[in-house]
Amino acid sequence: MILGYVVTGPDNDSYMLDGVNLSEAGICHACGLLLNFEYHNPDLKLRRATFDLSHCYDLGIIVSLRFKEFCIRHDYTGIRFSDFRALQNNYQLFIDNKIELDVIKRKIQFIKKCKHCHRYKEVIGATPAFLKNEEPIPNGFFASDLLFGSDNSKNPIMIVGSETREKLQTERIKGLWFEPIYTFSHWNTNLKPKPAEPKKWYQFW
């Protein structure tokens, strides 16, 4: 059974933290990790602005005016848009609606926890995503409760339900890829990669 979809877009060849003084942005004095991964750089220089949704190399989802107008027209709540000084018709998308992932079933790896800020240097295991509450995702936009990536390049995964996916496809929003989110039992039975068979060696005389 499909519960919803992970939504991703292409890279836009840009860095949200390019030219940013991290000390002013707010970092842990011990490990150097950002204290707020919803950082917004109003002076972002976007190198590829041809998609309706795209990702910076480090952090941040960038969307077009067309995407923003789509969300407003459908009255989606729990999302925010921040604009940029030098970029017209492009915005950083923030999603306040959170969905809890199942850490145990997915075997998500948390690497090198800082004892001061309690953040991890690296979090691995974004997809396939398994939900803690295996109910169909309602209409709207959601973000995982965990950030994935390394160092200061971390993002939540973006999640939508089937209804929202259909609306995005009908609108022909550019640059979206959808990966189904299945129940764990369905994935484990039908989609889990099979272990490789051991090689057989034959000796001939």
C-alpha cells in the first residue's frame, strides 16, 4: 500500500551558505554545526532558476512564483515562503507540518553526536522512508521530523499524499520526482533487495 510520496527536485548548482559568516548565522562553538537548519540567506545567488522546485547543495528548498501561487490557490497551510533581495519570483520554502519517521525499521544511522548541541555530524537513511504512523498522508505538504545529510548540509525530506501529487502533476509543476512511501510490511515482502547469492567456485581437473 502506498501511503504517500517523497518529493525531490534537481540541484540548482547553488549554496545557501555561500558567502555567509557562519558565526553570525549561529553555530555550536564545539562542533561548528548550525543551530538552526532553517537558515535563510536573503542574498542567495541562484545559478539555475529554471525549475519550479530545486535544492541547494547544502540546505534549502527553492521554489518558483508558479509553485507559490499553486500553494496559495489550493489554500495549503503550514508552509512559509521567504524571498531574496536579488532574485525575483524565487522563494525559499519552509514546511512546518511534520511527519515522524520510523527510525528502527529504517535503521537510520546517527553518527558522531555533539555533547554540547546534541546534533549529529551525519544522519544517513532518508529513503526509502518508513512512517511511524502508517496512515495515508493527507492533502498538503509535510517534512520529516529528521534532517538528513552531513555537517551543515542537512535537510528534511519533503512528503506529500496522493491527492497533492495528482494536483502537482495536473499543474505540470516542473522538476519534481516522486518516490512512493509504502507500508513497511509491503516493502519488506515485495521490494526489499534480496541478498546477493554467494559466488560458487568450481575446480576442474
